[in-house]
Amino acid sequence: MERVIASLCCTVGCIIFSMAVVLVVPSGPEASDALALDRSDEVFNVLPDEKYGPLVRVALVQLEMLLPQDPQRHIADAFAAIDEAGQRGVDLIVLPEGVNIGSGGNIPYRDVAERADSRMMKRVSYKAAEYNCHILFPFIELRGKESYNSAALFDRSGSCLGVYRKVHEPRCVVLGEGVFMGDNFPVFDTDIGRIGILICYDAITPEPALIYGLEGVDLIVFPHMIQPLENEHFHITTRARAIDASLHIAAAGWARPFEEAGGRLSATCFVDWEGKVLAQGSMLDPGIVYCEARIGRPRITEWLGVVEKAEWRKVLWGERRPHLYGRLTKGNAEWRAWCPSDKR
């Protein structure tokens, strides 16, 4: 597989808006020829003021969806991708939702669920320390006797900063898998910025991203299994969440090589706080998307609601009138009348 350079529109966006540079590199045996990155390229020298924080090098891993699912193969591919990205000196590696189960739906969660301190997760910890990088590793978690769709964030030392448990699950998954849901949106302070986590169905409503925006999060990492090829839903909502919350989103999904491309946005992409797609992977093939950006650089506005220049995030949150939004926090029982009842 040949190296795929990001499209012209994405590259222009990288240079002008985020001063980021993007390469999409295939994973697997063919990838070794594509690993050499010319650091003398002039794009790397066009950087914003360093006062906006460090230049963050992100690797977004798009694993191959297999039918039938093959958890051991998925895990092996994930660690191969971690090695490949880690050797390039990135700051953050993001893998797609449910590494230890894959996308397909023919394997019960309980058959693959692992504890947060399992051998697999200890191996992730070792890799984070080995490559001196952060790793976001999504997995089906066993916690006591309960199963969760989770993601663990490891820092450069290999320490687990915490485990995010998916807050929103489709009813069919809750009832069919007996999976439990999380109940909070933790924020992780790292040396590359403030990070929040959403998993797949969490983005169905705008509130989770808004919460992270109000908490001053710079980047939402967004592992998922969304099928972006059928319509524009993923394309629109992913960009909308970034705009609504005035933050960056790093999405990592699954490649579906047996399907026909149709949508405009790859499942694996990097979106800035203006909703601009700065990087995206192949629509169908597995690989790794590399992107460099200063996620702490604020969005400045000169025209929207201000007299002179102002940081848009401050304008955005300052113009809210939360005392009028009480309806958003009321119960939603009337909207759930269609749904079979459960205790979760």
C-alpha cells in the first residue's frame, strides 16, 4: 500500500488554521517504507507562537474491521500500531473503540471483557513508558461482575490517569449485552493539555462536549465504531461538537474495506475548534493518521459579539444564559416511553 498524503484541502487547513502537518500511513508490513518523515519540510517550520503551549504530535489509529470479529487479531494489530507510532516520537496515540472486541456485534461483551489491571492493560502501560507518550486505549472492561465500554488513558510514565466509562449506550446494547454505563465526564490534565474522552454514542447529544468545553478541555479524544459511509451524520455532528464546545476532536474509528465509500469524512480524523477537518484517514483502509497542532492555541474572534479581538471561548461561555436552560436538566421519562424498561 502506498503512502497517502492528506488531500489538498486538508493540507491547506493544516497550514493556515492549525499549523499542523498530516500524513496518513498504512499499518502492516508495507508501512516500513513509509515511516521516514522529512523533518526539513517547510510546513514544520510554520508554527504559531510557542506561548500557546507545546506542539502536540497525535497518532490516530484506524484498525481494520474483520468479519467475523477476531479479538486476538485486533489486539495484535493495535500493539503493532502502537509500536509504529511510538517509534515516530508522537505525544498521543488514540485507538478506536473496543480494541479487544472489534466492530461487528457477533461476540458477547462478557466473553472478552478485561479488568483495568489485566495483562493486556499492563502491556499498554509498558508501551506508554517505553515510547514516552500518552496512549488512549479503549476496551471492554470487567469491573466486579459488570461490563463497561471503557477507555483508559496512560501518561508518559505508563501510569493510568484514569478510566472513562461510556455514559451513553444504545438501548439495544444495554438490553442485549447487559452492559453498564458510566456516570461522569472526567477531565485529565496532561503535559499536552486538558483532555476529555467520549466514546461513540456519547456524541449523540451535544451536552457531553459542552460540559468538556466549560471545563476548559483542549482536546476530546473520540474512539468509536460509527459507520460514516452511509450518510452525513458523522461528518456533521463531529464538526458541530467541536464548534459548539470550542475545542479540538481527535476521532479514531474502524476501517471497513468491504464497503463502498460514500461519506465525506473518514472515521479517523482530527477536527479543530472551528469545525475544520485538519486531517483524515482513508475511507476504507487501515492506517495511522499523524497530525501536529498546538491544541492550546485559542480561537480569536474580531467580529462575532465583540468590539475588538477576543478569545472566542470566553465570548461563547460568557454569552450563555444558563438560568433559562432548566428544561435541559429535567427528567426525560416522556421521551423514553417507547423503550423497554431496564435498571441502568
